[in-house]
Amino acid sequence: MTDADESGGTLPRVVVLMATYNGMRWIDEQIDSILVQRGVEVRLCISDDGSDDGTAGHVRTRARNDARITVLPPRRGPRGVTANFIHLFTSWEPTDDVYVAFSDQDDIWHPDKLDRQIHLIDAYRADAVSSDVVSFDSHGRRRVIVKSQPQVKWDHIFEAGGPGSTYMFTPVMHRDLVRALRGLDTTRVGVHDWFLYALTRGLGGRWHIDPQPTVDYRQHGNNVQGENFGFLAFRTRLEHLRSGFYREQFRLTAGAVQQLARSRCDVAYLKDLQALVLSLDSGSPSARLAVLRRFREIRRKRMEGFELGLSCVLGLW
């Protein structure tokens, strides 16, 4: 049975996908903030990644007591948040009228998050949306993390569309992405939200990044990504560049987008994408310089694009 809105019509339906691992400390606060979302009929689907702190048993107990919660059976394969989210995304069978959203296990959602995002999808004729977030920590420090700079031609090859915990997809885009993922090798994908942002754009999807935060983004010592701010975050990014992690992800993402984009009748797009892929594959001085020349196209923040292109010329990746 679907819930009714104040006018007597049925509410939009949303399934929220949550990947969990040792999240007992904060998970109830996050689950509660999802289940009290206004203006939507919400379901929560959880996949636990082998927790040993009681999280798996706890969410199963909550599922027995609340029909809105579903817990998937343990998945096969090595642990990893990216693999777990892709498993969740492809396990939930696409349905014509169900929106799909991602959730971390340790944040707090604003009560109108899902309702606002559905209205934005309608207003911008978008296929997916994300938003800025407010980071907070145990010391009471709060700051807005801005990811809503104007999108540029190839930012999806080099960065995510904001924190994955803010993502929502239309039913049609969910279906198209599931179909695409089933035809791609995702075993080396390192960041699920970045990859899905890229695939959406590669399919020609329209993505809107909302400047109004919809999530309070908890910062703690066990964050997989964190707020990506300050010296420690810079050092982590530099280590990933030097290790070859980011270069592999750039090339893998560009290759996947290229594979999907072949179905598009956009010769100029495909030609320029091919040139970008060749630059990433080559590693020659001229190819590295070609990446730098694209600094306005590769990150939403122009200075970050310049720094990334310059680091490529300098051989850091």
C-alpha cells in the first residue's frame, strides 16, 4: 500500500540504498533520519559487508520490526564499499516509478532531502541530482562543503558529482545504469559515486548539483572519503596520485564512458573523448601537456583543474 499526500494523491516512492560495515555507533540516527523523510514513501535496503561489531544483526532486527527495511543476504566477493554499493544498485530491480538514492551509515539527513530532490529533478528535467553537504564533528565544528560549482565538459572523468550520500536517480536512469553496469567490468572501480556520476553523464544524462545542503556529513576517524579538506586530505590525494590509483581511475572511467557513449549520435563528443583517452593512455610529454591544456574542462573548480593538469606534466601521475 502506498502512502497518500495531503491532497489524497499517492506519494513518490524512493528506495534508499545503504552499505554498512561496523556502523553501530551512529547507524540508528541515520536510519531514523531516513524513515522520517517528509513527502515521500520511503524504503531502506541495506547490504552489510561482514561487520563484526553487531551491525548486521542489529539491522536485521530493525528489519523484522519495520516492513520498510530490507536487508540483503551476504554478498560474495572481497569486502569494499564500492563493490557493496554497486551490488546494492544492481540488486534492486529497476521499477518504473521508484527513485533510487544512496546513503552512508553515519550521516544525518535533512527531513526534506528526498522531497526536495524529486522537485529539483522535475524542475531541471534532470536524470540525477546531488547536493552540497554540511560537515560536522564531535567538537561541534560545522562547515559547508561546496561541490555545486558549474559542471564542465569532462569533470565526470576526474571527480564525483559531490558526496555519494546525496545522490538520487530517476527510475529511468536507474534502469539504464543497471543495464550499463551489467555490461562493464567494475572490479577495479575505486570510487562508486564518481563512477556512477561519470556513467550518467556518458549516457547523456542531465545531472543537477544542488547548492543547498541536504545532508549533515559526519566526520570521524573511520570515514572512507571524508570531507576532502585540509592538509591531511591534500596529503592523501597526493599519495593516491603518486601511487597510480587516480591515474588508473581516470583511465578506467574514461574507458567506461567511451564504451557507453558509442550509442550516442554525437560525433564531436566522441571525437574529443577519444582524444582525451589517448592523452591519458600515452603518458608522453606531449600527452601530459595536452591534459594541462584542458584544465578548464577537467574539474569544476578551475584552480583544481590547473593543479591536476600541472601535476600530470610534472609526472606525479
